[in-house]
Amino acid sequence: MLIQCTKKLFDELKITPGETNKESNPLLGWHANFLKFGREKFFVLVNDKNRYAIVLYGLKAKDKKNFDTLIKDAICEVFQAESIKEEVIEAYFNSSTETIFTKTKDRKLVARLNKACEAVHFGESFWEPDSIVQVKMSKWISSMLVGDGKKAYLYPNVQMYKDLEEFSGQSVFNTEALVLKVTLELEKYNVWRRITVPVGITFPDLHDILQTAFSWQNSHLHNFEIFEKKEDGSGWHDRPSLNLVCNDEALAYQGGVPMKMETGEKLKDYVEAKVVYNYDFGDGWKHTIEVEETINDYTANFPICSDGEGNAPPEDVGGELGYETFLSIINDPSHENYQQTKEWGEMQGYEEFNMRDVNWQLRKL
């Protein structure tokens, strides 16, 4: 691969530019830059052919010494998060065994690199401070519509899929998927969604999907409880075996059930277990996740909601009892607090379940 670096990046890495011979295939070439926002350091790579972006964060001295290996690992990790087949990723790296760092020469490609760097500045909500490889931010920047000259536009991620398909001569995506039925456990109301997800998603991915499917606003902490079937004298029972948490501060409060960070954990490794998603420990919203089916010919790399019922409660409504009170007011236009409560509910994310809107939001993920 050919990595064409800005002077700022060379100064940060403390390496000398290599030979300036160009990579014959622009798909194997990347432009790279170094950014610093306050004390936070980012490294941005943009593909020469399709403008796909890879973002890294917070490299330490040992990481900079192995920057060539780290780049490959980062590209691999983001491609995997896109559900791109392992054999396609392997073919991509096998086609160019050597990594060469040179100076930038192409003004047009430098301008495109600068545009991606600007997006990093506005992508704070996608920043994962505990990770070197910024998967969410990389995917977000690469999904933004960009100009390609002469009033032409493209989505870098879509173009990357096409380029890799042409390059490898095969379908790009891992076609295995899981059909999930996710039920919000309420005593008096039926609220559930059926969602098909690529098999390789992580638990942070699943969190984002469930937030979207149930119209939550990601305003509170969450965790995933993993249960395994255990047999005792009275039969088989679900016993808690693992607690996947979203905040490393929770690790300081280890209990009887093992606890670990959800980062990097993949749903496919827990298909045989019962999984419960808990959101907002104050209101206590519990979602039971059931794997209904495995699909072997899924043609997308994004989740799709195929069915569902019921509206999820608004944020901070006060649990199911508060939700019941909320519904009694907004279903009675003559109630003295009707208008105020209705407007409050809208601000808190309460809306009618609309599968088309949910899928539009899921596609954006």
C-alpha cells in the first residue's frame, strides 16, 4: 500500500518519507494526516480511489513505531464492521505486501483529505475515547455524500463496496444474518420489534440498533445480561453468566456475575444464550432478545426491521407506572394537562411506531 502523508504526520511519526513511486492501483493508495484538537490526537486516512475514511485516535509511542501494521489492522477492523467478507479483506491486503510512506503530491487528493479531517471535527458524537480505531466515526464519515467533480456526487462507502467487488471478483458482504425478536417487557402493553441484523455485529452496534428501533434517545446507561441454561434438581433454568457493560466505571463494582466491557464483543458468540438488554436503570426498561432464525443469503450490510408492535415509552417517564399515567393523559384531549404532556412526550422521543421511519434510521446507522 502507498500511504501519502502530510508533513504534520511525518513530524508526529518521526519517520522519513520513502520513495515516491506511485501505487498503480488507487484502491491500494491512501492519503493521511494528523489532527490535534486540544489534547486529543487523531490520524485520518482517505482512500485515493473512493474517499473512504479511516480514523484512528490517541496513538502512543509504541503504536507510532508500528504505524504500518496499525493501519492495516484499522482498515481490517472497519471493513469487518461493514460486514465485508474475510476473503475479500484478505485479498485486498495480499495484493500489496509492502507499505510505503511518501509525501503528498496530488492537490485534489489532499483537498479531499482535508474535507474528511473537517468531518472529524464535527463527529464528536461518534468518538469512542477507549478505542484506537474509530469504527463508528470512520463509517459515519464514509457514509456522507461528497462531490466528485462536474456536479457528480457519491457515497464513499457505497463506492468502496463496488470497488472491492470489482477488485475481488465476488460479492463483498458476509451474507449470514440473524433474525431477532426483541420484546420490551411491560405488564400491560405489547411492544416488540423483529429485526434482521448482520451476523458480525458487536454489542455496541446492537445497542445503537435497539435505540433506533424503540425510539430511545441514548440518554442513559445500559448493559447486556447473558444467561445460560443450567440444570438443577427442579429442571433447567436461565442463570446469569456474564454482564456486558458500556462504562468502564461499572467494572469497579464486580458482583457475583462476571463483568466485562461490551466493546468488541460480538452477538454471534452468544447466539445460544438468552440475552437481555437493560436501558435506563432508573426507569428500568428491560428488552428480551430472542434469536428466531439464521439467514444464509442476506444481501445487505445493515439491519432491517420487518415487523413490530406498540410504541416505546418516552424517556424519563417514570417506569411502566409513569407510562400508564402518561398514556391516560395524552389519550384524553379534555384533560387539563393534555397539551403540556403531549408536547413533553414529543420532546422525550415519544412517537408512533412507523416501520418505514425506523428502517430509514437503521439504514443511516
